[in-house]
Amino acid sequence: MATKDFKSGEILLAEGEVPKQAYRIVQGSVEMTRDMDGMSMPTAILDRGALVGAEELVEGRAMADNAQALGTLVVEPVTKEMAARLLGKPAATKKPERKAKSTSKNLAVPNTSGSSSRALVALSAGIDADYGGTDPASSVLKPGLLRRILKPDFADVYDRIDIRISALEGEGGEQAAAHLIDELGQRRGLKAKAMNARVELAFDGEPVGAMRELRRACERWLVDNGGDVLVWGAVAKAGSLVHLRFFVRDDTLVDQFRMGDGWTLLVLPMPLDAAGAHRLHAALLAAVRTKAAGKQLTVRRDLEVLLKDARDHLVHEIPNLEPLARAEDRATVARIFANAMRFQRRAEDAQSALSLFDSALAVFSADKTPLEWAFVHRDRAFLRQFIAERTNDTGALQDSIDDLEDALRIIGPKAFPYDWAALNNRLGLALYRLDFDNGDADTLERALQAFQNTLTVYDKQKTPNEWAEAMGHFGQVALVIGRVNRDPAMLLQAVDACNDVVSARDRKHMPLHWASAQNNLGSALFLYGRISGDNNALQGAGVAFQTAHGVYVEKGAERLAGVCEKNLKHVEKALNRRQRQETPPELPWEGRADEPPALPWEFGPGISGKRLAAPASGIYRSWPDID
């Protein structure tokens, strides 16, 4: 196996470059960064087994991110044909196909007409004829026996998702669970087993606390037994339906479209038909949260197949459902589409999810179904922010704020502390961005309060990344408010917040995050020094900018290094100005006792102490440059 080495900070693939080859990480990590609103923002950390640039290589498009080595890195070059096989996509330039010779009467060449997943179908050495042609997704996701035995090249980079299924409540629950295990066991990328315990929610009038305790117990069980997703629920309507819920092993505390927290309900027919089997498979993949690169590849590969080849099955509705069950089911399918946007940021997926959320909210209400109503508002707010970020749609941004405020009416810090913190963090970001459009000082004050609420939950020790992110947002808003009002006390709060972020960031593993925090610290010190007349603060700003500049140069971030160079010039100019203030120019009568003292050389801005109104849109970041 030929490999290639990269030193720390070296660029594998540059943003805007159409790759000529992709890479698979053999040893080390790769940091992905993207230029967003003048900032280089880290978007992902890829570890052993992950593919870098494979999708762009296959589709012949430019990289949306920079890929650079974090420490010593060893990778394996991947050709376009290999990348297509791994991702389940046809290569952009196809070679003439050769007619395959049948090696057995029991094997059939799959009919892939109309399928957008021909490369995945080609990975199967043979398939069961029952699934060929009529259902392209089944032909891929239910491979034949020979395909299960003869693994293709690079098959080792995919790890199977471990599904554990509890016996379901209700008559025939054990048989229903066995049927689910049998169906999932035939699907590529999944490993389904029965639990040695039954999961059921028992409570006396307080479902939120009961669900929280059940979730903790199930997460511990998954850790102890090595599972990724736990499926539980009940048989309904005399065995013709099953109501399923999910717990996942690695459900991190960051904000995201939720599937594995126990509240999301999926309704399926029993026994499973093709549509039900595809919906269950998609829901399980959407629920998985894992840092294992091989399992991430499996989720991405097969969720993409389901969204392309089984899209109609996913939105298929079971007839004669009760209105509330149908609304919950629609919200679950919406979350499948929303979670898929982690990998493919398609407008059609966003629109499908938004329409389904809207349909669910036509049934849910804050009075009769408060939790379901609040959770859908939460997820719709996240979706609208996704749309607003990519279209600069102020209306979508305002709609997301309305959704967040509705969700916060129900989701409180006591019952749902981390959801409440994530909602406040999202609200603060939306208000901060909205202020760039309307220049309303009250909007900034609301944003600052939202970040303060977030920081009452996030903890530097327990949730360091979330805490640092929220503290950084607080510092940026405090910086803007302090600058607008020429308020040294507010700017000191910004300085303290930026110092906290610097102390929390990891320079070794998150160098660009750390450099960004240093640049923001320099901005806060600079503004405080200018307004308060503190020369030491200006000198501290120079040190912070110089430190950030060194990291950007080391990592090849030329544009951001240029920003730091410009900021350093501002510091030098301000320090020279302060020196001139302290040393008046020489005059002919200087030093003569019978003459009045020299007049001040210049008065600094804001000497009257008057509070200024918020400036017009777009002025906040004009100078200095805030990363």
C-alpha cells in the first residue's frame, strides 16, 4: 500500500481547488476549514480511516474547504475509481462498460436503470433476484450472500453500525422485535441483535424526568455492551403497527437535529413492507452519533442511497393513523432529511424537512402537546438558520428567532438544561447577525443576554468546546457594544471573555480556533486601550495579534495572516499616537517659567463620555478586523 506523508500544517487540498486525487487517512488527523464571512472557520476534524476530497474528486468540483495536516500525517492516495466505489457514486468520466460473465446460475446482474447509485450496486458480486430492478435501494442495501462473503477493495474502511433491539411492549412484542432484527440483519452496514433486557418508560405523572433517567440507563447499557443505537417501543393496533423510539450511545451535548434522545417517534407497519424497512434504516442512520471514522463512512454512504433511491418510500404515509401519531411521524421523517444535510447540503432536503415540520405544527399545540410542539419549533429554527446562512435571507433569520423564542416557552433550564443552553446560543447568534442588518442596539443587548443564559449551563470542565464557543460569542457581542457606546467596562468584559476562550482552546489540536481566539483578544485589548487610554492594553493587543499571525503563517492561512498584519499596523499607529500625546511638540518658548504650559496635542475620541447611538449596518467590523 503506497502512502504519502505530510508535515503539520501542510495543505493536502486547498479551498477552490479541483482535486486530482483524494486521500484516505492512515495515521494522524486532518483539519477542514472554510472561509466564512472573512473568517477561516474549522468545519471538521477527520481521523484514521476518513476520506478527504473523495466526493469532490468523483464529481469534478472544487473543494469547499481547506484540508490541512494536524501534526504528522500519513495518507493513502485514492483514485477517482476507488473514491466512486467508496462513496457509491459513478465517476464523472466513465469508461466503456464490459459485459459481465455470469459465474453462477444463482447470480444475476442487477438492473440499475433509473438508479443514481450504480457504483454501489456494482459493489455487489451478486444479489438476490427478488430485490433486483424494482427497488434500486433494496438492490444495494440488501446484498446477496456472495456479496456478504466477498468483500470489495477498501471494505475495511466501513464499520457496521451495531443495533440493539428491545422486546417491544404489547402483545406479540418479542415476535415483532425478532422480525425487526431479521430485516435489519440483511441490510448492508448494519448488525442487529436482541437486548438481554426490556426497555420501557414507567412514570407517575412526570415523563420528562423519567425519560431523562431512562436515557441515562440506556446510554450506560450501550457503552457496557458495545452498541451504537438502541431501539425500543410498543406494538399497537392489534399488531398491525409498531411505535419505535431510539437511544444512541454517543449523543453529544451540542445543538443538532435530534433523533436518539427517546422523544422522536417512528410509526411503521408490521410486518415491514419495503417503505417501512427503508424508513427504519434511514432513521437509524440519522440517529447515529459516533466519532469512529469507519462508522461515519457507513452512515454517509447508505443514508445517501436511501435519500436518492428510496425518497418516495421515506415520505410514504401509513393510512388511517391518528392525527397526533401522523404528526409525530412526519416530524421524524423531517429530522431524517435534516440530519442528512450534515453530509450533503441540498436545498431539496431542507425544503422537504421544512414542509414536514410545517405539517406537524398544524396538529401540535403549546397547550395540548407542549413538548412535541416545542421540539418541532426548535428543529425548524435550526433549519431556518441553515437556510438564512446560505441565502442571506433576513426573513428566514427573523422566522428562526420567532421559532427559538416559542421553543423557549416550553424548554426550560431545569428540565432540559442543554437544549435550553443550545437554544439560547442559537438565539444569540441569530440576533447578533440580525443586528448587522437593522443596527438596533436593543438587538445586541438581547443577544448578550442570550449568551449569558447559555453560559449558566455550559461548563468549562464538563462541556469545554460548547463553553468556549458561547464565551467567544459573548466576547464578540460585548466588544461591539463596548465599541458603539465607548464603554471601557463593557470592553473589559470582552477582554476577559476572550482570555477565557484562549485558555480553553487547544493550540495543538485546534490551531486555527486558537489563533482566532488570539486575534479576537487582540481586538478587545486594542479597543479598550484606545478608549481608556491604557498603553499596556495596546501593547497586549500587539502581542496577541503577533501570536495569531505566527500560527496563520505556520498553517498556510495567508489571508488571515494578512488580517493580523493589518491589525498590527493599527496597534503601531495607536501606540505612536499615544506617545505623541505624552510628549508635546517642541515649541520656541518651551521650558520658560513665564509662559503657560503647552496645549494638549489632541483629544482622544469619546472624551466627553457621551454614549453614542448604534451605527448604520456594516460598520461594526470595519476596524479592527475581528476574526
